[in-house]
Amino acid sequence: MCIAAPAHVVEINREDMWLIADFGGAKQQAKIDLLPEVEIGDYVLIHAGYAIEKLSEEAAKESLEAWEELLESLEEEDLEMEKARQEFYDSIN
């Protein structure tokens, strides 16, 4: 399964048809062949190295909030699993 996350466009090179987008501090280059009208400051979905869809700021922020909630939940789950693993190892030693 492949997913695309929203990113904020911070740089564009129209000559070579690429952009640089910021994913909360991590930057990625992507081709703009499918979105030649994209502008700096736009939010886009990037998939397989291509900007595939332009998002409204509101839609991007909603999606980013959902990503944050998911990542927090996964982090909590990881901590619970590590605690359970440690308790198991402690009980057999």
C-alpha cells in the first residue's frame, strides 16, 4: 500500500520541472510534470517522486493533524509493546 502525505512547497525549478517540499522539517524533491501550475506556498500531495495533487491550506492542515494523531497513537502503541515485552522477559528471568 502506498500513501501520499501533504507537503508545503518551498522552492520551484520550472526549467527542470521539479519542486522542493517540506514535510514538517524533512525536505523532498518532486517532479511537477503533473502540476505545472504549482506555486511556492502551495500544499501538494507527493507520491512516487511526483507532485500529484494540489491541496487547499485547510485540507492540508486537516490531513497533517490526522497524521500527527496517527503517529502519536503508533508511538504510544510502541511504548506499550516495549513495556509488555520487558515485563515478559522480567517474568521468565
